[in-house]
Amino acid sequence: MAGSFDFDPYDAPLSSPAAAVCVCRYDASQAGDAQYQTLPNVRCDQIQYREGPEPPAARFSYVLDDATADAPAPADFGGLWPIDASGPYVVRNDDRLVVLVTSPSGAQRILFDGFAQSPQVDLTSRSQRVSFLALGAAVRCWDVPIGGRRQRNADDPRNGNVVDVELPSRFNPDGRPNCTPDGADVNQGDASASYPVFLDPHIDRVPDPRTFWTLGKFVRYVLSVYNDQTYVNNPDFERLDALLQSRPPINGSAFVDMNAGDAKGYSAADVVVRDFDATNTPWPEALAAQLDHAGFGLRFVTGEDGVGAPRNEIEIYRKDADDAGLIRELLLPDAGDDLNPARCNVAAMHLHRDTRPIVNAVTVETNQRRVELSVVLAPGFIPTAGDETATNRIQFLRANLAAAAGDSQRKYRYYVADEAGDGHWNPAAASWSNAALDLSPVFPNDDEGGSTYVKRLRPGSTSLVTRDAQGRRLRAQLALSRNYNGAAPAVWDGTGDWQPISGGWELLEDRLGVFVVVEDPEAWPIGDFTGLTAQEPSRTLRGVTSQANPSAPNTRFFLRLTTVVDDDLMLPAAVDARPASPTKFTRRRRVDARDHFGMETVAAHSAFNAAAIPVTLRDDTPRALAWAEQLRSAHELPPMAGSVTVPSLITSYRVGDRVARINGRDVGLQTNVGADQGESPVYPVISALTWEFTADRQATVIELADARV
């Protein structure tokens, strides 16, 4: 049986229904619907949300209707512009406004909540326009800048009282930790609201209760102390610390896989805040200063609290391949297809990818490594027989030094390591020598046999790396020996018996060595010694006789100086380019962090380390590497900037969302490479979102940016 039918498809609409937009004055002191007063003569022209420390902004204009003389709303700028203008249809400065939108389906949403500011009049021969700007409720976070800090008493760093003091809010000053111990937060039992506080950075005890401010700790502290949540609510703190960690590839891999499940395709390390003084800075700007630098973002979000009132929150997010972020897609019809708005949400698009700012390798410049060592000094003068006589010794008295010749000023007072080869007396050869001190026992050659230090002057430090039983740093020490048989000058080899000298000397300011400051070097009081191997039982060292004409009991002595000197190398805090960076060239940048990261070791055979290997007491290499890795992550991909216009009101997109691709044209927006090797994709982030309401259209303008600071 034959049959047929006809089907005439309807034409695809070329536009979508508009949403109803309503502007209301909001009064939080009222209840229910009474909180909202509709303003029929006010039109919302534009709402914009931006990434970073910027409150949302909205532009409004008055609908001026002079068709009837008895219209209730003012029809002329004279009834709206004056500062004392009032009435139910007049928006005054600081009035709180809410923009409500009702979708064609009937769903209602709050698009904006803020305070009216900046009225403007535009008057021409043909028209008049009265408009004003409103800033989101988050603008109240700028009213009071950061001042003072919240600090815990130093006598009980874990459980002591917390006091608000008028001291600078300076985090990790000069690279010193000044945060309370881990596990000793305020509200410690509530992971969603716990936060650390300041601690005295000068505490010097063992164990050290201080910890460094990490990015997670910093954010939790700033939000807890300086945001009272009257207008903007804080995020849940429970996952902030983990969110704000550096996530480099795991060892042995050049790629980061954020979706590897339990077998994580990345390692995690805390990002330590550099020395940062937030005093007199609005707290959103203080947060952004640290977050932006490390490649993280913040946004202000407006919504509803569940009972009809507006609710504003601050949210913090990653910009890398963290799979927790929302991924969006744009729609275009296939090339050559008819236009169907149901399959197209792009009215205009302008995109730009710039590879010029790429930095895919980072070297963090740290402080020089510091080494505590013991070095045997040599006389920086030529001893002369006969100088020990009473007549000749007079010239070496301190009172006579001003009139003495240069060599005489140094005689029997000047002992040097001669690290630069300026010259010293060699007791073993009884001759003057210009051989420089060999520091290779402390600074060994590299793997290729090359020297790791240069022969230069290295003044010693007055304090050591080693600490006493109370946790205080020991002072530089000078000791004497009469039975040492090693070389001088030389790094001490651990031999000989040594008696500490309690005073009468000071470190040289320009080189490694000491200057004897007693009145008479022949009567140098060196203090008591209670050990078993006294080198000068009389407590007075005859410093002239023992060098000029040594004989028992005043045999020649050697001086051993224990101090701290700088290495010529920094910490190995450098990361190389990853294959995921879409350039074949290595683009390295060096970041100055000398004020923050360092290493302190005690050399082998030092006075306070009898072992044959050095002991490391401080090593910031892991933290410096974490900083370098996070900086690389923030800069290794090309920024993608541009805008996309969607020809309707879209409320599902948010600042911080990532845009992955343009469907219909099969165009991916991924900015990194290495997908075949397991690298998680990185996409450009929505940095600004603008809703436009005009007489003939509604549109959503999305600004894309993957620009890294």
C-alpha cells in the first residue's frame, strides 16, 4: 500500500527570548519582600565582574519620561542630580541596589548587589541623560586597610593568649619565620575556620616554635582577621592549604597529570610567602599581590543566601590544570551550515595568543650558602727575634700604635687566614708566603673537578650556626694550641689540643682573621680553662715572646678561629623548561630571593662538629624549589587574551572558569602541549564577565585571559 507525508520544518529562530531585568533598592533591615523596592525609572545598562581585587561594577541610567506632567518620577536632571535630591524614585549616594533577572522559564537570580556612586549628567541640545555607577558590596572591603596584627604571646607559642597589637603586618620579615606552629591555629578544632597568627620573629630557642607563612596560611589569616564578613563571606578554609600548593611533576617525569587518581601525577609543596608587609593595604589587594604572583586567582561572586537576600563571597582558584575548575565550551556551526542559535552562542570573537611573555625556566637567587668552619690562622706579620725584650716591646703597646709604622701596628696583633693570598708568615718554613688559604676541604670541587669557590676576601661572622642548649647561637670562638703540628693557615684538620681564649680580640672587618686588642700583647689575659689539656695554665699569654723567640714554657702557639663564612654558590633552586611549554627555546628568568632562602652548615672537623662530614642545620632548598616551580607554572604558557560575545544573557559562566574549545570548528584552546604524554590540559581563564542590556539586545561578553603576572 502506497503512502506519503509532508513535513515542513519550522524556521530556526535567529534570536532567543530576552530575560526580564529589574532594579531594586535593597534594605536589609526589612523582612521578606519588603527588603526590595522596585525602581521602575532606573534601567541597568551593564554589569561587570572582573578577576582580582576589583569589586563588581554596574552602570545604570534613569528613564526620563515627560509625556505627562504628573508623572511620579522626575523627568529632568534637576530632580535627580542635586546632592540633596530625594524621593522614592531618586537613587542617592550609597543606596544599596540589587539587580534581579527573571529568565524566560521563570527562574530568578540576583545578578548584582552594590552601592550607588558617581552620578553623571550628559546634556546636549537634543537630549539629556542621567546615569550613575554602582560598585558591588565587596567595595566595603576597601573601607579599612590592614593595620596592626594579631599575635600570640611568645612564652606559650602553641596555646598562649592572642593579642591585637599595633605592630606592622609583615610576613616572614627578612626571611625569618614569624607564624605560629603548625597545629596550633586559632579555632584549631574547626578546619573550615582555623587560622594561624603572628609570633615574635626573634624567638631563638630549640625546638624552634616559629613556622614560615605559606600562601595558604597567609590567605586564611588575612580573611579571618581583616574580613568581618559583614558584606563578603569567606570561603571554607578546609582545602585552602592544599589548593594553594605548588604542583610540579613527580620525580622522573616532565609532565603534570592532574587526573592520575590516587597515584598522583604531580608532587605538592607549600609555597612560602616572601618578605611582605601588608600594612596600610586593603586586604583584597594584599591577597591578590601574593596570589597573582604565584599564578592563583580570586573573584567576588554574588548570589542568593537561600531566603531571598543577596549573598557575596570571595573565591580563590587555581589557573593551571587543576581538574576542580569548571570547563566551558563555545558553540559555532560547522563551516557552511545554516545559522541555528540553538547550536551557536558566539556572535563575535577576538582571540590573541602571545608567546612572547613565556618564561619556562626559573632560577631563584638565594642567599649565599653559609658555612661554619674552624681555620688555623697564621701571623700577618714577620716575627723578629729581640722584639720580646722590655725595651723593644714598648712599641707594641696599644697606646703607642698611633705613632707606629704600618708593620709595627700589626706585629703580634694581626693573625690572618690569608684567603686572598695577600701574604702571611709561614712558621714551618720561617719565611713570608703569598700562598692563599686552601678552602677545598670546605668547598669541594664539582663533579667535573672544577673549583666551586674563588679566592677572595671572606670576613667572618660574629655569630655561629651552632646553638647552645637554650637554642641561642654561639659566638665566634678563638682558641690557642701549642701542640698543633699542622699547616697554617689552613682549614683545621681536627688535630691538636685547644684552649678557648675568652677575650682581648676582635674579628677583622675586611678579611678572615683576628686583631688582638689588649693593651700589651705580651700580657694577653685569655681567661680560665678547666679542661685537661690546658695550653696556657697561667691564664696570661705572652704573645710577643712566643712568636719572636719561642722557648719553653712560651713555645710558639697557633690560633684557631671558628666563625661563619659565605660560600660562592647559592642554593640549587633552579627548574628547567618542561616539554609542555609550547616553545622550543628555553626562556629563563632569575628571581631575587636573597632575603628569604638560605643554607647553613657546619663543616667537618669544625670546633663544634668532630665528625668527618659536614652537618646541615638549615636547608631552604625544598622551599626555594617549590617557589621556582610555582613561578614556572605561572609563566610557562602563552597568554591567550580576547573577548567572546554571546548574543543573550548567560548566567552560568563565571570569572575563573576555563574555556576549552570551540565546538563546530573543532578548535581547541589548550595553551600547553604534551597531551599524549599525560600532561593535563591548561585552558585560558575567564578574566572578566560583562552583561549588557540595551534597547535592542541583551548580550554576555566574556573576556579571556591567561596572562600571568
